[in-house]
Amino acid sequence: MQDTRKPLGINWIGLGTIVRREVSRMMRVPIQAFIAPWISALLFIFIFGYVVGGRMPAIGGRPYIQFVLPGVLMLNIVNASFLQSSSAIYFSRFLRFIEETLVSPMSYVEMIAGSLAVVVVRSTVTAIGIMVIGLAFGATAISSVPAFLFWVVAVSAIFGLLGIVIGLWSKSFEQLNVLTVFFITPLSMVGGVFNTITMLPGWLRWLAYGNPFFYFINGIRHSMIGYSEVPQGLGYGLTVVALVVMFLWVLRLYSKGYGLRE
């Protein structure tokens, strides 16, 4: 079904309503949304900074914990953004209040933007919290604030959009977790969080170059400690392309009513 609604301008009331609703839902679980990833970062700092880090050689002239923490931060961004958007769209379908949004005078772009706004807010707060903790313990640095914000916002938007796709597709809560278990977690763990490409056997390095998580982790690591294994232009380009493709995909699903009117 095509979207025939053509509002004269941005529906700020509708956008604000979506954002307030999702923020309210997010703030009902502050431990899951913010406290858990911050505590996780503290544990990584302790383990890799004081237990393992002292026995590991420096990487790129940086202590091992400074190399690892950007990857840990990126994992939290990915999980936070995906879980926020996938659960939001799934439960709006499951509880059948998605109809209230669909009959409102809002375009599909505005509906998607409203959902993504909260995803970006959650991911940004999570990332800044981990960054502050890392700086307080001397476990990281910040090389470029604009680049750091780009990677946080862009990656959270990509996985927020991916979460919407899975939320529309899922018919059960078990299906909602399929992508996390079989794709996001494995790919992120082999995406260069704990090692450089040069540490891998030569015949396995192609796997890293073909893994999108590698470019996300490498990008945010460069913005934090200035260490990069690939040209930054390549990472930026692939990320922007992925963001555009994901947005057009979600917009297409909304315009067809996939998972929304079943």
C-alpha cells in the first residue's frame, strides 16, 4: 500500500508524541538501558586494564585496554540501538497500538525518524557514559569529537533501522533474538574488538575485511585513540552507503505495509 498522505510540513506534534512515548518506555528500564552497559565497561576496564592488560604488548603504541575499550563501546552501541528499535516495533504490533500511529496524519519518514531519534539518544548517552568512565580511569582518550559522534550516531541509526526490519518480520519473541544470537554477536566478536588484523592468520584476514563490524569498530577506535587499520575514507563511505540502503529498505517496508497491517 502506497503512502498517499502529503503533509504540508513536518508534523512536530506527531514526532514529539512518538519520541515521548519511546523515551517513557526506555526510562522504565534504566538499569537495562544505561546502568548495565556502564557496569560492563567497568568490568572490561578492570579485566583488560589490570588483569590481562599488564601481560599484553602495546598495540599501536597504546596500552591494550585503550585498544579494546573502543570495541567494547561499539558493541554496546550496536546492542542498545538494535534492542531499542526491534522491541519497540515488535511490541507495538503485539499490543496492537501500532494502528494509532498508522492512522495519524504522519508520513512514514516521520514515523521512522521518531523511532530512530530515541535509538540515537539511548546509544549516545550509553556511549558518552562509557567514554567518561574510560577517561576517568585513564583507559581511553578522545582524538576527534566530531568523528566520535559520527560513528555513534551513524552506527546506532543503521542498527536501529535493522531492528525495525526484524521487529516487522518477527512473529514471536524468539524470532526477535535470532539476528542477535546468530549474526550480531558472532560478527562483532570477530570484528577486531580484541585483536588487530595482523594478529590473524593470513588466510583469515579476508574475513575481517568482509565484516562490516570491523569498519565500525575501526572507525570509532580511530576517533578515540587515533589508531586505524584501513583508510578512514573507506569506512565512512561504506557506513553512509549502509545507512542510506537501510533507510530506503525500511521506508519501502512501511509503504508496503509489511508487518504493519497483518
